[in-house]
Amino acid sequence: MQYEVFIPAAEEEGFDVTITVEASNWTQALKTGLERLGEGMVRNVMCDIKSDNSIHVTDATSHRVFIIKELEGAAGTEEPAAAATIKMEPLKQEPPTSKSEPEPESNSEVESGGEEELEAQEAADVAPAEEEQARPEPETTSPADAKDEAAAEPQVEEEWKSDDGKMRISSSTFEALQREDVEEKARVISESRNKTDERKAVSIGRTEEKVAANLIEDVFLEIQAIHENNMALEDVVNFVMDMVMEKLDAESGSILFADVNGRELYFASARGPKANEIMSFRVPMGEGIVGFCAREGVSLAISDVHQEPRFYKKISEALGYETTSLACSPIQYQGRVYGAIEVINKKGASSFAGQEISAMAYIGRQLAEFIHELIMAREKLEA
């Protein structure tokens, strides 16, 4: 499948870039386009699928809006005509720059102060994961060989089990999960650049976002309780679940942990009309929106899941539960994946807002840090 990916300039005097990519899905197309420009995949993403089937992806941190369009009739060799379009051969990737994205403006001193601390913590937590993903993949002759190689080299997994055996958390590194990804590699077909048009970059995307001005500060302060009160994991999971439901005002929500050597997600906690029924389901790592977010380390909010091909319909259909909007964040720390947090159906609105995604992403990282410290403490006792 071919996609046209519009990437707005990161700087005011830069260039907007439009890239045509042959990829298996839109997320792979966007990731390939960003890597082409030496950037990493955006971490806090709001996704709106428009009536023309174009996908508007807004970076919740920088407010840049990426537009992905599936090109009709692009299965053959024809390429879309465009001014200043250049055929491109694969180029050697430049390492991602360390220049930070521009921070969004804030209309509240309270919000600004909390968000600065949150973004500083985000940068410290996400950096190791991005470094893992930026490493070149080992040379292999085929996906099958890669799987054999991964199986031949035992992975050192972190694992935690509760004393009663009711809760178990395994993990895997981003590097291991990426190596096991057998998606066909994307291919850049063409690229064009134009002087940035700031109006175009800021006039699309979500325009109505009604979120409490102190959301970021509230989350930053309240989540510290899991590190300070000597809480058991089960209590922490319930505390975080209730906190996410309250702060994001969602109809349903769940926390999923990795099991079976970090390759499968099970429901550890759930809230909402179908909370009891959902606990018996499992989601393979990498499948569906929640599996994708966990494997890629990306926080994602989607305004209409029925138009998103990655939506894992099996659970929704089995439960007879109507899902419209959805948001998901990974539970990750220092390059290790422990699971994901997911909320469904925003109350009183059609989608979740940018600040809400940033807040949930921060909560997910704090929960992952708690789990990591728990595992390290147990390993010391057993040593």
C-alpha cells in the first residue's frame, strides 16, 4: 500500500516535507517518513480519521500535525504527479538530532509549571527507549532467521509474581520486540520539500479541547503517592486505574500487563460496564491499538476506532460493547515494556485531548518505574 505523508517543519524557517511511502499501514508510513528526516516516532499522538479517509496525527507535545493519505490505485508502479517531486533512492540514515521539539504555549501559570516538570521527567524516561529503537537491527537474511536467532539467544526477562500468584508481570526490551516484528519493511518512493506554511500547520487537527487547567499539576502531585506510601502492587494498580478514570473522565478503562515472556497482554484491572467480563481476555503484543502502543512505546488517542485498521475488534464484539473513542499509553521504563493503560469512550466529548494523553503517558511511566523498583528490590532479597 502507498501512503502520502505530510510532515510539517519542526522550525519556523524550515521546510514542510511530503513523502510517498510504500508501507503495510499508516503508522509504519509515518514512522518511516520521520526516520527519513532523522526524527524518531512521536510519542504522544492524537489521531483523527477524517471523512476523506485522511489521517491527521497531532503531536500532543509540539502540536505539529502530520497528515497521512492512502493513495488510491497505487498498487502498481505509477507514482503521483507533483511539483518538485524527486525520486529518492534509500539513503544512509543520519542519527536523530538531540534538538528538542518546541514546547506548546500555556495559558495558565499553574499548568505551565506542572507541565515543565512533567516534560523534564518524560524526556528522562523516554530517552533510553528511543536509544534502543534507534540502534540498527542485526543483519539477517529473512524474518524466519531473525526469529531463530532471537530464540537461540535467551532474553534476560524481568518478572514479578505476587505471593498469591494472582498477578504476574513479565517484560521485554524494545529492542527484542522490534527484532521480532516481521512487518515487511517500508520503502520511500518520492520526496518533495516546500517552505513551511505556518497557517497550514496550525489550522488543522483538533480545535476543541476542554480540559481542566490544573490537570497536569494534579497528576504530577497525586501520582507521587505510589512511591511514598509503601503500597502493595495490587493497591497501586487499583489506585492508578481509579486515577486515570477520574482524570480522563472515561466510560471504561483497563490496565494490561505483559505475560508469557512479555509477548502477551492480560487484563490486570478494569473499570466500566463490562469490567468483569473483560478480565478473561488476552491481547497478543503488537496486535490492536493497545498492543501497538505497548510494543512501540507510543501514546495514542483515536477519535473513531471503527475507521482505524489496528483496532482489535474481537473483544468489543465478543462483549457487545460499543467503542467509539479510545486512548492508550504504554507502561514503560528504561527501555523495558511492562504493559499498557487504556481508556474507552470519553464522557461528554468525541475524543480525548492532548493534555489528557500527556497526563496518561506520565502516569504509565510512573507505574512502570514502580514495577521496576519492585522487581529490583525482590531480586536483591533473593540474591
